[in-house]
Amino acid sequence: MRTVSSYGVEIRKQNIPARQTMEIYRQAVGYLTEIYAQVWEELRKIPETKKRFNTAEHMVHMTKKNTARFDFDLRFPKMPSYLRRSAIQHALGSVSSYETRLGQWKETGVLSGRPKLTCRNHAMPVFYRDVMYREGAEGKDEAYLKLYDGHDWKWFRVYLKRTDMEYLPRNWKGKKTSAPALEKRHRRYFLRFSCTEEVTLTKTPVKEQIICSVDLGINTDAVCTIMRSDGTVLGRRFIDHPSEKDRMYRTLGRIRRFQREHGSAQTQGRWAYMKRLNTITSAWFSSAYLIIAPAVFLPSSVFRRFVYAHLPCVCAEPCSLWNLRIRPSVRYIRSFSLG
């Protein structure tokens, strides 16, 4: 089995044009998405992924032997080739996903819920090694990034958090990491590194394996049941967090009272705090951690597989409780799942 793990290294001194780089990259992805949506009937006839990508690049990039059909090079001059190809790949994926969802929607015959193609995206640029990312001197917590300062692409030295730089060699020693991606979280910028490794799973027959079935709920965060293949229950655990829930409910109450008196125009910061509180609770103090914890201490040949329920929201309108409490738990359980 192939596992992918990632770690974000915080950029300490953020007096670099990271925002301008992120904006120009998102503008490029949005412009390419509009272009490929127009010519998708021509691109979809090319079955091979590599040929389709080359054709899409020839449409927007001019060379000595190729004349571009669209003015991408004029709108985004001097954009690094690796970053341009990353934007092209992202735009092709967005259009392909939209066309697939649109075809499935037409097959159902439902009049409402038509998929929409969103050109405004939250894409983050990837800094490929040597051409856009260079490591600093050995023993120094620094790196060099090629960023857009509003006029040209230049190299900037960035200082990285020392504890994060100590974590990578200690836990990822001997492993090959991919090119870092720029990430913005809570007004801070990070370099997100990812590592792919092959893990050999147990060859224990299925009938001899023990699984942990997880039922995500609303009143109770989760119910975990350790059971054999014949249905024998070996243990059951109810996961609930009254103190964290009480904190979130009190925060929601304060937001509700503030909106009743002053309206909803000035509550963006309060809702952002609520979202961060819920994200941290779901990631480290709530269901995901307590579900995964037993697998760390039990032998891999005995306990290896999680089976959990994915609960869709059945409400007519989007349910705030689903978005605040259940969806983050599902996401983190997937990210920590061992089998």
C-alpha cells in the first residue's frame, strides 16, 4: 500500500511577495479554466493524457515552431515554465471534473442542482526544486523561493521555523520528499512538503482479521466497535466531548446574540474563530485521534482496518452542525486510516 504524509513548515518572516505570487497563479488558473472550457469538445477527443496536455499547452504558449491561439503569454509574461504547466494541469483537471459531473447530472434527469464551473479557485503554487525552490546552507533554517514581486519573477530568501526544520530530518530521514507547495492558513504562509512511501500490509486472511467499525453520529461524536469477521464484538467505545461541545455552543450563542443586535455584516471574524476552534478540536482533541489511537498500540497483524460510515446531510438546507462537527472528523479519519 502506498501512503502519503505531509508536513507544513511555517515561514517566519513573511515580508516576501507571497500574496502577489499566489494571486497571479490563481488568475492564471482561472484564465486557463475559461479557455479549456471553451475548447473542451476538441480536447476530449484526445484519449491520451500526455497528448491532451501537450495540445492544451500549445494553445496558450508560443514558441519558435508554435503559434498560440490565446494570449496567455501576453497576460502572464515571464511566468516560469514549471509553474505554467502546473496551472495548465490544474485547469484541465477542473474542466474535466466539471464535464464529468455535468454528464452524471444530465443522466439523473433532476432539474435542480446543476453543477457549476468555478473559475475562481483556491489553487496554491508548487515550487519545483532547482527552478523555483532551493535549499539554504546546511545548518541554517532558510530557503530560496522564486516569487512574483508585481513586475518580475525574482529569488527571495525566506526564513523557516526552526522546530519545523528539525522535525523533517528527524522523522523523514532517508525518505524522498516532493516539491513544496505554498499554503496559506490563518494569515500565515507555510511550505507543505509531502512524502510517499510503500507500506507492506499484513497477509493475514480476511476471516482472521479484526476490524474497527466506526459509526459517526450527531448526538454522540462516534461509536467504535472492535469486531471479528463473524460479527463477534470484542469491545465498544463511545466517544463524546462535552467540554469541547459546550465551548462551541457558547461561542455560537455569542455569535447569535451579536447578530441579533448588530446584524451579520460584522461577524466574519467570529465565524472564523468558530471554524478554527472546530478544526483544532476535530484534528487533535476529538473523534479522529481517539479512533486512531488503538491502532498505534495493537499489533499490525491483528488490527489493521477501519470501516466507518460516511453520513450525508439529509437536510433540505445545508446543515451547520454537519459542516462544523461531522465533516472534519470524516476528513481526519480518512487521512489517518491505515488500511
